[in-house]
Amino acid sequence: MKILANDGIASGGKKQLEEAGFEVISTKVAQEQLPGYIKENDISGIIVRSATKVRKDLIDSCPNLKIIGRAGVGMDNIDVDYARSKGVHVFNTPAASSASVAELVFAHLYGGVRFLYDSNRNMPLEGDSRFKELKKNYAGGRELRGKTLGIIGFGRIGREVAKIALGIGMKVIASDSSEGEAEITLEFYNHQEIKIPIKTEPVEELIKHSDFITLHVPAQEEPILGREEFQKMKDGVGIINAARGGVVNEVALVEALESGKVSFAGLDTFEEEPSPAIKVLMNEKISLSPHIGAATNEAQERIGYELAEEIIKVLN
């Protein structure tokens, strides 16, 4: 059987599939050419990331398609319910990239409290002529230790974020739609571990008490953080969005940054991907990355193995 990895697959996962007797095709097929390609090549399964869309028309055009694998967490680029109603097995790999996304959150947080997002822009341009002035501009940094981190969305990624936060001495507030209390396990050398229970609370309470807020929720019909929510936050709060574009109202965010209500933001996802708003890209108080939360070698290998195992289990 043939598997089309249209947005790629790590070498370990590809090898595992091939050893199980599958032919893995890594050719990138344009979206409009997918229906014809899948039918002509008798493709049994397709692996996608966020770039390839698997909508109703594609599913209807490819009756031989038995499996759709999403290399990542969100499946908003797939008509999941419709595919399943047609007997297609649809799955994702939610656990594989959690640690990578969590580490990126802290890359933005550490960069934010020490102004690295801005100093890395200005030092190459003016470091040789305005060194002392820049040093003064970036001197008022903050420590994360002892501060309160609000985590909106306390699934796998949110819990990985909590582990890092607790490990560096932060206080954690969490909010989630389905959890009343969650247990975080911190693992140490020689199989030692500590279990820490964390009670969740409503978003409206979380935003009042957090020094920094990070979001880890699926795509939403309406933003979770908008003008009203920003007004209720602490002055100087930092905002991180490595979840999905649209969960933060970007217009309201820019206004809050300009007023000083929000001291900095770190964005890995955007409302208008792949063409984010210029006002967002050019804002000197925003740390930017191009949706790379899961883009580590380790995460991609884990994703590849997880995809392979599920495909082998279902199709064999």
C-alpha cells in the first residue's frame, strides 16, 4: 500500500513504514492536484501537516483513501467528522511535539523579559555607534523566577509548560474547559519524581493574577483574549501565543502594547498566516517566530514514529 507524506515525514517514521511493507511517497503535490494524484497512484493514506488541506471535496474525490494522519496537534485543516463518516480513519500526534512547543514558549518569555527580541534587531544596526545607549535601554530586565504564569489550555502542551515554569521557580495558574484539577509530575535524576496537583480556574480569574499569560488551546471561533480581557490584566503583562492564530485579537494586542498595558508579546501563530499583518510584524514589542513550535528534530522524529505506528496498526 502507498502512503503520501505530502508535507514530509521524518526519516525514522518513513523507515518504519517501509520495513512494514508500505511505499512512502514524499513528493510534494500541489493542493489542486491532490485528488488526481491520489486516485492515479492508488494512495491508501495521506500524512499532512498544516499546509495541506483535506476537505470534503478531496475526501469525496478519493474513495480509496483509508487513513489521514496529521503530523501535529490541531486538525482544523481536515474535515474530520466528514472523513470519519465516510469510514476514513483520522488521527493526529498530540503528544509528540508538546515538549518542543513548551520550550519555544520559554524562548519567547526569556527573550521578552530581557528585550532580546528588540536588541537583536538593533545591535547589528547600531551596536557600534550607540552601545552605551542601547545598554541603558535594555537594562530594566525582569526575572521569571517568582512570577506567576497563567496557562490557558491545560492539555499536554499546557502541562509541559507548567513543568518548566515550576522547575524555574514560577507560580502557575491554569485554566481549562474540562479539568477541575490536574496532576503534574516533575521527573528528576535516578527515577525520582514529585507529583504536584494544580487546580484550574476560569480565564477571567487567571488574567487578573498572572504576570505572564500563554495560550495552548485549539482554534476558536472568537478570540479568547480581546480588549475586555486586556483591560482586566495586570499592567506590564507579557502574552505568548504558540497555539493558533485568532485566539488572541491582534488589533487589541497591538493597542495594549502601544498603551503599555502589555509589556511584550511572543507570537508563533498569527491570524493571517501565511501573511501576518504588517503592524504585527513591525511592532518593536513583539517577539516573532514563523509557526515553528513543533519544528525540532526530536519532535519530528517522535511524530514520524507515532504516525508510522498508527498507520501500521490500522492498515495491517
